[in-house]
Amino acid sequence: SAILASVLVRPSGTASPLTLLALAAGLATVQALDAVVPGRATLKWPNDVLVDGHKLAGLLTQVAPTGEVVTGIGLNVSQTAAELPTPQATSLATLDRPPNQVDRTGLATGLLRAYAAVYQLWALDPAGLLAAISARLGTLGQVVRASQPDGTTQTGRASRLLPDGALELALPGGQITVLRAGQVEHLRPAP
């Protein structure tokens, strides 16, 4: 019912921030989905892929003490609406892509190829990677509610992505805060 993958990389010899690899994996997922739902997939900071505002894929990235980076990717393929965990989730099947019309092997291969390409971009041109991520980051410009790991929440407009993958949030009083971890909920689309 889903494509589940774990990708392991052993970065070395680059000054690129490891924290950017989580968003790079999300970008690879979005790019691979262009073959199935062209131009409809976007990133939601920090680790989801949305189509039409619904979660199609989730990612989890961890850095081991030895420096290896593992990213788990879960992409919903054939679940019906009743089988999805929440009303905010979607699958390719609920997007009018019947499961027998989705080439899972091709999609998984496209995902791994896209990841290899963004990984190279991360190693050689982090500014180029940041621009590519920002172009597909649906969170930018949105009014969001940010939930921090310590339980605090803040509401503001997601204004830009920083070079390490952190999200800058413009608060209503004009202050700027930086999110390095946590979750965001899109409240209103950008004007």
C-alpha cells in the first residue's frame, strides 16, 4: 500500500550542513512525484510532502554519532480514503491514480535517482540546493502555527529558509524567530 525506503549516506569532505539533508530528501521525493502527479507535490517544512494540502509522504532523518545520515521515506500509494490514518492524509489512489497505473518500481527508482542528484547538489552546491528546495517549499509565505519540541507554540508567516535548513518565522509584532526543530501547521495560504 506504500513505498517505504531508508536511504543511508556517509557524508565526508564537505562543509555543507547535515541538517539540510532532511529537506534534500523531501525535494527528491517531490521531484520523483512529478512523474506521477506533475507539479502538484510540495514540501511542508520540515519533513512532509503534500499534494493539494494533504500529506502524501513523510520523512524522518537522523544523524548517527559516527556521521552517517539515514532518511526514512514513506509514500502512500494504494490506500483508500478509509485506510488512511487521518483526513489530512492522501494517497496516489485517492488522487485518481489507480494503484495498477502506478509503476512502483519506476517511482522508487526515480526517488533514489532524485536523491542521488540532490545529494550531489548538497555536497557541491548547497546554495543551489537551498534555492531548489525553496522553490518547492509550500510552507514559505504561509501563516503557520509552529509547535516546538518543548511544547511552546508560535504563529507567524514563514518568510525564508536559512542555509542550514532552519525556517525563519516573522511574528505578528515584527519580531523574527528561527525554527530548527518542531512541526508547522499551515493556517492560511500566502496572499
